[in-house]
Amino acid sequence: MGPAIYRSAEAENREPVNRISTTPECLDTGSSNYRTSSSVTSACVSVEEGYERWAPTYDRAPNPLLAREERHLLPLLGDVRNRRILDLATGTGRWLERLMQRRAESGVGLDCSNAMLRVAGRKSAITGRLVRATCESLPFRGAWFDLAICSFAVGHVRDLKSMVGELARVMKPGADLFVSDLHPEAYAHGWRVGFREQTSAVQIEMAPHAAQQIVEPAYSSDFDCLTQESLWLGEPEKPIFAQAGKEHLFAQACQFPAVLVCQFKRLSGDGGGTPHVVGKGRSRNPREEGGTNTSGVPQG
């Protein structure tokens, strides 16, 4: 799955956002149809309906949050040639395709949206590697995967404890898990997961999670939290705003963290490991770093 950025005017007023409303200006760079000079109609829809409607256009435009996430994660993933990959909530297969092209030993992408999986299935690198299922009930044998990614999806997961428990079951001891999502501070500033349909803004239901809400169930399932990072947009994402005709919104979008990323290591599973606590995590803010602020998988 994945986000597009737009601001809800109602969120700024601390009013409910799950009804038809007017959004005067948006930060969504994922659609060339966005017009920020006039108000648009917005509505909140279910995860199932939202991705059914978004799937046909999901891959058509660059997205600054996905770009920022990739800029952070790609160096951490390293050499995947001898690794078995699980891409949770694969959507249109963005991460699975990237990792299979980097010659992962094997890989599978899982999603609950038929529409998103249909789009993913048209990509030659991942054809035949896709499964329809939920993150809380993984149809794979135990201790199989070396690396798992859950990108911009935990906000759609109702039962994080069950999801992490299933990941603990299917991942090998020593395996790496990366989880990313819209940062709760961005959500508090009115950013939402959604997309544009002509003159309408469509918001998809989600519940943002603070890092600790993700880390705690992971600890209870024998995962060690290595890092938790708050990522801010930076100069590499500026051209995406310019391409969408929204360069004037770039500086505003850099005022708070946009993406939350947590990295975990699967422990032995026998209770012998000792997870360490990673305080409040680190903030990857360009201003603080000297930058400019502007299925061949066995099933269970």
C-alpha cells in the first residue's frame, strides 16, 4: 500500500474527517488532476473500496513519501541475493519488484486488495509471486523468510499484535523486519492517505500508530527494535512537488516529520534473547543533518 499526501481542512479544526467535506488546499502530489486554487470535495472510504478505486492510477505519478522512504531503506537492505523476501501489503508490488530485480533468492507479496494485486500481477518480475491474504493470517510455513517489509500499511491493520505474532512465526531467527508508515505528526497536521479522482479527494480509513505502539507488540513476539526513525522530506523530494505544480507547498511539507520507519531483528524465539529499548528514536531532519529545509513459498 502507500500514501498520497493531502491536508484535511477539518483536521486542522479538530473536527471529524470521516464525512463529506471541503479541502481548500492539498499536498497530494500523486495526481496531476489536483488543483489547489479551488476547493474540492473529499470523502473517507474503507480500505477495500479505497484501494479498489486507486489501483488503476496508483503507479502513474511520483510520490514524495515513497521516495523518502526508499531513500532511507535502500541502503539498509543491502545484498538480498541469498534472502527470502516477504512484502506485506505489497499493493502494486513496488518493493517486491525492486528486490526481485536485485536478485533475491525468492519472494512473495501479500495483499488483501484484488485490484492492487491485479496491477502487481502485470509486472514480469513478480508474476506468480502474489498471494491474497491479510497481514494477520499469513498462509506460509514457519521460519521461512529472511527479510520482511511492511510499507505504509500498519495504519490499516486493526490487530497489530496478531500481525506481529504471524511475522514471528514465518520469519527465521535473525531475520530483518522493516515497517514504515505515515508519521503520526504528519497525521496530526492533517495529512491523510488518499488520492484524487478528478475534482474529488478520496481519503482512505487509517489509524496512525506512534512508534511505541508498533514496538511493544514486536517485543512481546521476540523482535528486537534496532532503530526507529522519523524521516523529514528533503531536497531530493523537491522535484516531485515541482512536477506536480506544487513547489510552493514544499517548504510547508518540510516543517514536520513525514515518515516513521522502524527496523527490527527476529530473535531466537526461545526466550533467550534480550530485546533492547530504543528510547524515542532518531529524527532524520535535513536541518539537523546540515541539509536544506525546503510465490514459490511453502504454505502452512
